Amino acid sequence: MPASAATQQLFIGLMSGTSLDGVDGVLADFSGPQPRVLAHHAMPFAPALKQELLALNTPSDNELHRAALAANALVRVYVQTVQALLANTLTSASDVCAIGAHGQTVRHQPGALDGTGYTLQLNNPALLAELTGIDVVADFRSRDVAAGGQGAPLVPVFHQGIFGQANITVGVLNLGGIANLSVLHANGDVLGFDCGPGNALLDHWCQAHTGDAFDNNGVWGASGTVIEPLLQAMLAEPYLHQAPPKSTGRDLFHPTWLVHQLSSYANAHAADVQATLTEFTARACVNDVLRYAADAAELIVCGGGALNGLLMQRLQAGLPKVRVVSSAERGMPPLQVEAAAFAWLARQTMLGLPGNLPKVTGAQGARILGGIFKA
């Protein structure tokens, strides 16, 4: 590892999540007691790449070949993001210790099928290292899965570091494509798991019926009325009632799941379905906060869902005794948190330190995560 202080302290985190809207990248400085985000850059996916990544979530023709090419295309978006971060901060590539590149999850089956299962993130970290001249840490989740864990969520330990408060239980809810909850208990214990869908179903329904990629601020959903029997049917999904450790993704909450749920509601107004999906997302999260963080004083919300005013309103309505706030009010804007977490995870790997919490993921022990691709 290079010896200069700057090289040891600057890390880039790249996150392209289940929402499939694009890449969020941050340049973070870890020289102080708390990480400091020096720059954030969002790079949207071209429609063709987004469509191909979405298609690769389900079995299809020639998918090995297509996945390899999609990984290359994804890395080129990563490269653009890195270049923008460096240019916007007048930072040299040589001053960055490493890039933490999560990759794009297309399958997530931990513990399934053969007893080990797998988690698959499309990526080409060798190409990323080649094109940026910066060391790359990637494939964070598979070591945890190999150790018997879920491989997810990996961010609760980072949430604890930046949002934890002494003697107060705090919840941190990341509303990406999938919703995941970190419970930072007053006694220092940490719990974390996936609650259910975040924006994935909301965005799919909105795109299909309005042409918009997402329901801006929840305005369309707010124009509809919740279909209560449909909501209750969705809330009966068995995954929601499993005990953690657990994780999920588009393997479960995908358009075909939604079609099945809607089979008795062919004449429902599209806006009413959107309202119901918003309530479903909120209620699944609320139920888990009440179940696992009943003493929480605050719920800090990050991810794209924190920008959905209706969703935030429904979370607060379901948790009248809890302060529901955007992570921006606690020092880090919602779209920066997960990318910053992968910058931190890259730092852990480069320092030879574990990145998982076994009590969160269910792994047999703490593990150093990811593989290092030298520039």
C-alpha cells in the first residue's frame, strides 16, 4: 500500500443498485474520525444498458455472452464516474488508494440450491483497474456467502459508524430497489436485513404506465387510493414474515410477482395500484421497525426512496412515535450513503480488516471481503 497520507485516506465508492437507475459514485476522505464525502457524481444508465441489465435478472438466451458484454459496458460507466469525481475535485488518480466497485447484482441466491448458493454481481474489475490506473476492490458479497452468510446487507456496520448514537436506538432504512433496515441498538448491538421491495416495483409500475422512470416525489401515487385487499395480499408474502438473517432482490420481487398479485385486479386504476405499492413498501418497513426496533427514537432514511415525499409521509404515519428523517439531516445526502459504504468496505479490504458483521449476515465469522485488482 502506498505510504503517502493522501493515498491512504482517499477512496472512491461506486454503487449501482437494484433500482437500475445508474451509478452513484463518491470520493471520500477517511483521514478524520468520520468519513467526509468530497464529491458525489451520479451517472445514469443509457436505456439500452438498463434494459439489458434488467433482462439479465432472469434466465434468457446466450446470457453468459451478454452478461460479459454488459459488465464491460457497466465498467465504462464506472470509469466515467471516476473521471468526473477526480476532475471535479482536481484529484490525481495516484492519490486514490482504491475504488470499491460493487457491481450490478443480477442473481442473489445465498444458501440455496446446493447448500451454499451464490450471489452474482456483473462487473469487470480488471478492466476498471486498467482504465483508471487505480486499485480496485470488487466482489464483496461472495466471501460472506461462502462462509454461510447472506452476503447482505453489508452496510449496517458503516451505518453504525456514521449514524449510531450513544444510549439511543436508531434505525437506518436504505430505500434502494430493495429496502434494507439497520437497527443500531442503544447497547451497541447491530441488526440488519432486507425488509422487502423499496423502489423496484414502484419504478416498474410507474415506467409501464406513465413512461416516467420513477414517481417523482410520489405525486402520482398520492393521486390514487390504496386498494386494501390487494395491500393485505401483498403483505402476506412469506418472505416478509421470515426471521433475519435474510436478504432478497429481484429474484423474488419482480414484475411476474406483481402480475400474480394483480391477477384479481385487472380493472384497477393504475394510480391506485401505485398508491398501494407505495403503502406496501412503507408498511413492510414499518412492520419491521416495530418488530425489531420498537424502542427506536429515530429512523434515518437514505437511498432514492428518501426523495419520495409520499413514501416518507407513509413511513412517518406508521411510526408516530419515531422521528423519520432524511439522512441529509444527519450529515450525508441520501444518494451518497451506499456509495460511501463501499468506499469504506474497500478501505477495510485494503487494510486487511473484516467488512461483514456475522450477526447481521449469518456468516460463520468475520471475513475480509472482496478481491483486490491492482492497477
